[in-house]
Amino acid sequence: MTPEEGLQTVRAELEAGIALPKCQKCGCMENALKNLAAVLPSIGTDDASAVAESISAYLKKMRPIQYACLGCECCYPAVAQNAFGLAFPALSQAAADLSCEFRVRDEDWPPVVGEYFVLDKSFPVAVSTLASAQLAEDLAHRKPNGLAIVGKTETENIGIDKVIKNVVTNSTLRYLIVAGIDPKGHLAGKTLLALAENGVDENGRVVGSPGKRPILRNVSIPEIQAFREQVQVIDMIGCESPDEISVRIEELSQQVTTSCGCSECGGKSPVSILTTPKIIATEPSEVARMDKAGYFVIIRLADKGVINVEHYAYDNSLLRVIEGTTARAIYNTIISNGWVTELSHAAYLGKELAKAELSLRHGFKYIQDGA
């Protein structure tokens, strides 16, 4: 792909995405726009400058972020960044930053929280339906013989991290079927196939993956090696037929002759995985510290469709009134102006503003809780 073609694709994909309300509230879109805006000036061409101007306009259309990534069938910002990476390989890393984390459970299987259907963990076949969420539910209801777990995998990084951990902690799994629609841009299915074939490089990037950011940050090299040795990845990408997938599951299940897990018949013990600390939340043992900046009274004004926030000093003198339609806008205004100085007070304020916004949207009565 030439630089000119790459920039044309970047603009076209971002323009298509920013027209959608869901993309305007998506962290994936925001991340792509900001990363590209930061790196485009270094190209120094008129075409790059024109795309940078368009991105500046797109950023103004962004709304408060409500989710990191929906894993859509077509991810416009991911396709745009893929095109940029092909056209400008030397700059692709600078335009693809990612921060990711997830929670691991150690008391049950699967250990990583997600939207999965567990049928029988003693069976040898797992299925990823990629972006086809309904397909996962359909297969779970059918309960084909041999199916241990089924669920979607929408991203080529965190999604695959989770797949790896859940596979290597169950030594009876021998096959992973990758089916359903591969989300454009993220290409989690093709990334899983590349992982099985090629592994990762020294930076945790899946070798040969066409995905947007196929960097595995939450799994260790031994976990990745164990995954590649333990399961065979079966390519059924594009297939959304529960009948065809069920037949394949049963065929694969019949091929497994050793699944008891003992050393004499070839089974392996589950791999010990890296875990993150789990903190049990506790109720406060002390009364919340008073905020020297004052206190707030939150009032929902349904007739005007706004949230009214009165800020008082502790001598009860009114300092100011903040008005807005969303909790995010109001608490950002309060924080940026330094009108809250205690973390506990900021957390309380965020909780109450969220309640007020929900009350405004859905019409139920709002009563402010005490701090």
C-alpha cells in the first residue's frame, strides 16, 4: 500500500466511523484519533496535513467515552490504523499505543472473567465465536457432545490473553475452534491462527498477525508456549452455522483418546498462570474526612433536563452553581477547577452525579445520599 493510498483509507475509515454514535463514545476510536494526530505531522506531506486536519475535526465530534471497545464486526479505527501501518511501517508502532488489564479468578474455571458458556470442563473442545455473540449462545443451547466452553473473542490482545489463560488452566482441552465473523481491524481470529503457527516476538507481538495491536501483555512466554503445545487451533472463520460447528465439535471429540490427565496416558497438569492481586472491598471504618473545599448539593431539574450542583463553603455560603446534562461533564468541571480535594469526596460525588444522571434519563426520583 502506497502512502497516498494509506492516507486515503485512513480518512475514509475514520470518516465512516465518526458518523456513527457508537464510535463517538468508543475509546477505540478516541485512541486511534489521538495516536494518529500525534504522528501524522512527522510525515510532512500535504496529504498527511489534510488528514490531520480531518482528524482534528473528528476529535471535536467525540462524546464522553462509555466503553473501551465494543469489538464490532467492522472496527473502523482499527482498519484505519492497519492501513496506516501498511503505508508507514516505520511509524506504525508510534500510532498504536495500548493500555490493558483484566481480572483473574483463582477459585474457579475458567479463571478469567468473561462472557462465556461453560458446559463441561472435562470435554476437549473450546470454541471462540469471535464477533458472533449470538452464535456462542446458540452453540451453548445445543450442547454438542465434546464442547467444554464457548464464547466470543472480539479483540486481538486482551481477548486472546483471556483465551490463553483459560485454555492452559484446563489440561483436558485439546482443540480450539475459531468460528464466526472475524471483527474487521482487530482480526482476532486470524491473530489466533498466527499465534498457533508462529508464536510471539520478544515484545509479545503475535508474529504474522494482521490485527491492529496484536500485543499480548497479560500472559507469560511459558503460558503462550503451553497454549501452542496443548491445543490445535481449527480454522472455521466465517462459519456461523451451529449445525456445521456442532458436527465438527463432535468429530474432534471422538479423536481424543487421552483426556484423563494422568501421566501414564499422556495428559498434562494445568499450567500455573500469572495472576494479579485481588483486593476484597471493605466498608469504611471511619467517617469520611471533610473536604476543605466545601460540600455539594445535587438537584435534578427534570423540567430543564439538567443537573444543578450547588457548591457551598462550610459556613453555608453559596460559592457557585454548576449546571450540566451529564455526570462526566460536571465532575470534570469540578475536578479541573480544584473544587474537590479529598479522594473519598470525589468518589462520593461521582457516585451521586451518576445517580442523578440516571434519574434524569429514566425519570425516577433522585435523593442525594449523605457522605
